[in-house]
Amino acid sequence: MTCMKVLTKNTDYAIRALLSLAGAKGAFLSARAISLEQDIPYQFLRRLLQEMIRHGLVSSKEGAAGGFRLARDPDTIGVTELIGIFQGPVRVSECMFRKQICANRARCVLRHEIMRIEQVVQQEFEKVTIGKLLGDLEAANARIAAAGLLSGNAEEREHQATTSKPERITRS
């Protein structure tokens, strides 16, 4: 069974790189740091960053304090823009984007439904920005940290209860 690719590896890696840059809050990050943080092959990432520079999403600065940073507000960088840059328009069916017109196109009952579904997918992706994803990521990390602290506190209390010696009560 084959699976439909909504996002390609290029788009996925670009989103992850932009999330790292957005999280840096305007500071420059090296490609190496982004590569390590996001587990993206370094040379692959360099090509993606160059493409994003060409499209005005990222800027770069050479030197020891240099690197890459967002060139735009993360709330203005939409996933649909990245999909367009790295893979073209969202398409659900191959018949919709082949160079030659399908012989069954005029009679295809599925074609109009596919076009409607593509519009819905496009509209949903248009709601997603790097800023929104960063907010979602920060909220998820906060929940994980809070859950870790809560479970850590419970584990600590349990550990103390099972390993501490009972206090001796004395009357004076």
C-alpha cells in the first residue's frame, strides 16, 4: 500500500528549521546547531536554508557571531507558502497535475470531489504558521515539563516514604 505524501521531506525539514530559528527569538543560529537540534542532515539543511534565503524567509550573516535567523515574523510564514516553495501546490490525485489531460476528465465523477477536498486541505494549511506551530510546541513542552515535575514530585515523595526511617515520638 502506498501512502499519499501531503508534506515532502524538504517541506518537513524546512518547517523544523524555521521552528528552531523562530525559537531563537531573532538570534542567529548556525546551520550546524539547527542540524543537530532538529536531526536534519547538515548538507541537506544548507540547501534548504539557501532556498529560504532566496524566498526572503531567512537571512544570513557571516562570521563568528553569524548564522541564520528569520527574516520575517513567524506569524507571517505559512505552511502553504513552504509547501509551494518546496513541493508545489497541494494535490490529492495524480490525474490533477499530470502534464497531459486525462482522457476520462470530462466524465470523472471523482474529479470534482477531489478538487473540493484539495480546497479544504489548502484552507486548513493556510491557518498554520510557523508562529502558531512554535506556540503549540512551547505549550506542549510546558505540559511535558509540568507532568514531569508532578510525577517527579510524586516519585520523590514515594521514595522518601519508603526509604526514610520512621521518626521516634518521645514524650517529655
